[in-house]
Amino acid sequence: MDSDGSLTILELTTLLRSLGLKSSGDQVHVLLANMDANGNGSVEFDGLVSAILPDMDEEIMVNQKQLLEVFRSFEHDGNGYITAAELAWSMAKMGQPLTYKEVTETIKEADTDGDGVISFNEFATIMAKSASSFLGLAAS
């Protein structure tokens, strides 16, 4: 997590804990050993992806379903798009009112096809970017 492209045992332990997984030291050592392809005591990104990819399909489906539920909580009229008015209303209802400028900037940032509304795919993309930024995973 120091941006060198690999995870040491300490970084892997920190990552697991940040995800809510409390693994014992022995479990983390076994996990690291299983993912450490070149035996250097750390896990390269490719090794991490190879280790978790088989389990990702089911998790992605669950996350997509949850994300769709969140999308639908913003998208009130059932047309499949979040409008500026729907975004403003939803944020105010959550106790986070946005100014007109904030609403238009948010729509502009999320609206990659320029149609003035946010589709589910655009919503998923902006949420992934927000999560990556929050976790410190955004490219620098």
C-alpha cells in the first residue's frame, strides 16, 4: 500500500483488516505464500488478481445488485436515468443537500455520453472511481 506495486505481509494484513477480515498471522502467512509466485515475500498485483479472481464473479454479482438498489433509490420515475432533479432531491433527503452548482458538476462528471442524465453504467463507473479514491487506489 506504499505504491510499489506489491504487498508485503504487513500491507496484506492491513488490507485484510480494512476489508473487515481479521485473519491470524498464520493465515496471512499461508495466504501470502500461496500468492507469492516468485518467492520474494511479497505479492505482486498479478498474483493478487489470480488468487482472488475465481471468487470475484459471485461477489461482483452481489455488488452489482446492491449498486442497482442504490441507483434505484436515486432514480425515482423508473425511466432508467438519474436526472439533476432526482439527484438533488435524493441528496437533500439523505441530509446532504447540494447547491445547483454541485448538482450540475456531479451530473457533468458522471455523464460520459453527454445526454444530461446519469445511466446505471455511468453511475457504476462514478461510484467505482469514488470508492477507489476513498481507498487511496486512484492512479496518481
